[in-house]
Amino acid sequence: MQIIAPPNEIIAAALRACRRHFIAVAAFSALLNLLFLVPMLYMLQVYDRVIPTRGTLTLFFLTLVLLFGLISLALLDFVRSRLLVRASIRLDRQLAGILLDTSLARRDRTFDAVARQAMREFDVLRQVLTGPAIIALCDAPMPARNRCWPGRRMSGRWACAARWSAAISPSAIR
């Protein structure tokens, strides 16, 4: 097999083919970050509505909403990781054959070392783009919004949850 395109274009084409996967992962990450607010909202509502009134029915329905939110969180996380696995398989199908063919086409003495090194580097690239590193990057706070400080992200979530709780709480209407 003879390669006509430059290696940069081949890798760029393979990454473009996985673009839908990466966009979906980003969308699922945004939804997951919103669902991380559910336990905080639950605690705020319990302390605001249930404890003062001792409302067991309210506690029951709040717990059902919490369970629904946590189950949705788990399912979205599962789908996100499956999307990354599919992207990994797609990258492997598109690039591994070309990489192996070009490595086998070399007729140097150093063929064995070069072929192993190229395959190793491709494996590292595939793992970075579709493994836990990209999930951590998607779940990391945005630098412009949170100034790269994780504590600020949590306090921002708490403040958002407090505002939301105050907006829907009957005690805020007083």
C-alpha cells in the first residue's frame, strides 16, 4: 500500500472522522457538570423544607428526584466513556493499518526499533485522546471562568445551588 497524502493530513483526517464523538463527549460532560448540582440542591432543600416542617412526604419526593438525577449522572457517564471507546476503535481502524504498512515498508536495520516506537507512540496518542485524560480535561473547570482553581469551581456550584434553592424556596418569598 502506497501512501499518497502527508502524515499530517492522514492524522488530521482520522481526527476529523472522530469529531462527532468528541463533540458528543463535550455535550455529555456539560450535562454531567449540571447533574453534579443535584446532591447539593437536595441538601439545600432538605435543610430548607424538610427539617423545619418535618415533612416526610417532601423528603420522599426530594429523594426520588435525587435518585433520578444520580441514575442519570451514572448513565451519562457510561455513555460518555462508551463514546470514547468507539472513538478509540475508529482511530485504531483508520491509522493502525497505515502506520503498520509504512513501518513494514522501511528496509533499515533499525526496522524493529522504529516499528515498535511508532506503534507505541500511536498507542499513547490513542490513549490520551480517548482515555481518562480526556475525561478529566472535560470535567476540569474552564480557565477563563474559574481561573484554574478547583475550589472556586466548587464554591461557584454551591453559590449557583444556593441561588436556585432561594429562587424556588417558599421561604424566599416572605
